[in-house]
Amino acid sequence: MNFSANTRQLGDVTVVDVRGGFTNPEGEAVHELLLDLFREGRTKVLLNFREVSYLDSSGIGQLVRSLYTARNNGAELRAVNLNARAAEVLRLTNLHRIFTDFPDEGSAIKSFVS
């Protein structure tokens, strides 16, 4: 499955639908996309991983990098639909405390403060 990252708006939340494998190069591409969104003034961004077929430790590292970039830009970044392995890695490394993964898009959208 080829990698892609497409954006859509749900109210004031920008959803980034990620598709394909998510390793270091794809994570770098998503990080660059997020930087552009933050520069545009988007402050509520949700990464949707429903269509991600593979996520490795370098992809997790890019997620953490993106989270810190969001915070440095006054933005909130959430994730939804991480696969079981990725969610377990976040839990084992205690990263789940700073990078919350939501079970569905609706609950993730509601988690943003209006």
C-alpha cells in the first residue's frame, strides 16, 4: 500500500488521514505537513491511522517529535486508530501519558477543548 497523508476539516479540527506504512521517511513527511498546518494557524490536529498497515519504532519516534513540534507551536495533536502494536509500544515506553491514542474519531474530536 502506497503512503499518503490527506487532510480534511471537521469543524475546527484538521484531520490527517495517514495511509500505508509509517516509518522514518513517512514520519518525516507527516512532520513537514504538520509544520505547514501549524504555520497556517491550525491548532487542533488529529492523526488518523486507520489505514496504516505498518508502524515501527522510527515511526513512533516521529510521532513524538511531531507532538513536541505541536506543543512548541501552541497546537494540540492527537492520534486515533493506532494499531495494537503501536499502542503497546506507547504504553511500554510511558509515551501514552503524553500522546493519547483514542479508539475512535468521535471521541478524539470531542477531546479538543473548544
